[in-house]
Amino acid sequence: MNSMLQIGSDDSTGVFILTPCCQLLNGVPIYVVTNNQTAYVNATGLGGITPVQSLLVKGMPYYEPQALTINGVSIPARSLVFQAKQVHVLQ
């Protein structure tokens, strides 16, 4: 994870930026969107995740051609967005 952008009062809903470790995406940031349906493994919620931890995120990735706001965070046009079903903190 690169940075946490928003954490909701339920500690499950929010947005963070994930920087992929593979060279395929050339370090392009991915906006990871979570909600109250997102499951967390090895963390109690978004507040339990730090920027230095490695994460495995499961869910649906998509390309967002237009700028929009999700969970109070402005997502720029032409961004990669990932709707997280599960966030797993690797140990």
C-alpha cells in the first residue's frame, strides 16, 4: 500500500492507493475502494493497515475513463480502480 486516502467511521469503507510490485503496470497507482462488505484478513479494518505492509487484494478491477468521487475521494480520469471484496495483509 502506498497511502490511505479515506477511512469511514465503520473502519471498513474507504479508499487507499496500492502501488503494484510488478513491472507490468510500471508503478501506476491503483485506487482500491472498500465498503462494509469488504472482508479483512490479518487486519481488523482499514485502520489496522500500514503503508509498509504487503497486501493481497481480491475483487474486481476496472478502468475508469472519467473523473469521479468515491467514498469522498476524488479519483482522476483514466485511473485503475479496484473494488475490493477482500483485503489480506500478508505476514
